[in-house]
Amino acid sequence: MEGVVLGELSVRRLEGYMTREEIEACWKEPHNWKWCVYYCKADPRAIVPRRLKWMGWTVNFARPSALPITLLLIALVAVPLLVVKAQGAGSGIELITGAASITVLCLVCAYLSSRTE
């Protein structure tokens, strides 16, 4: 029975659209979590909520875009901080820049984890 459900999810994924319920079923499946790492080829999202949703997000490492997205998210926080530090700004400006970068990071992750295509 489990193979049939996963087969249907794979067919839906090839069609390019999955319902929110199907994505949630993939996310809840324990076999898709290996050592606290999410790996699900049927799930179209590159960023997904962690098992404990209040802890933030993680990357779906079954997606080919996992590594570029991870590097982009790190750069999203690091580059503005490095630029501000190179300009010789005070610690207050560095703190504000860091907080703004983390806020943007959270918004990007929330958007990417809510997509169904």
C-alpha cells in the first residue's frame, strides 16, 4: 500500500503539481527524515519546515537546487555584514544589518517552504 501511495506522489510530481495535503503527507513520512535531514524526491519544495516547526526550516536535500540555495541563504546573511564591517561602521549598524539580514532570510525561507510547485 505504501508503494502505491509513493508511486502516485511521484506521478503527481511529474505532472508538476501536488496538493498541500500530499506535500504534508510527504513531510510527515518518517522515512523521508534521515538523521534529522529531510530527503524527499516527491516533495517539490527546496526549503521545508523542520520536524519541530517552531525550530525554523531545513533544506530538502533530494532537490538538485539544495546546495545552491543553501549557499545563497548563507550569502544573504554574510555579504551585508561583511560590507558593513569593511566600511568601518559601528557595532550598532552591524547589529541592525545583521537583524535585517536574518529577517530577510526568514521571509525567504517562509516563502520557499509554502510553495507547492
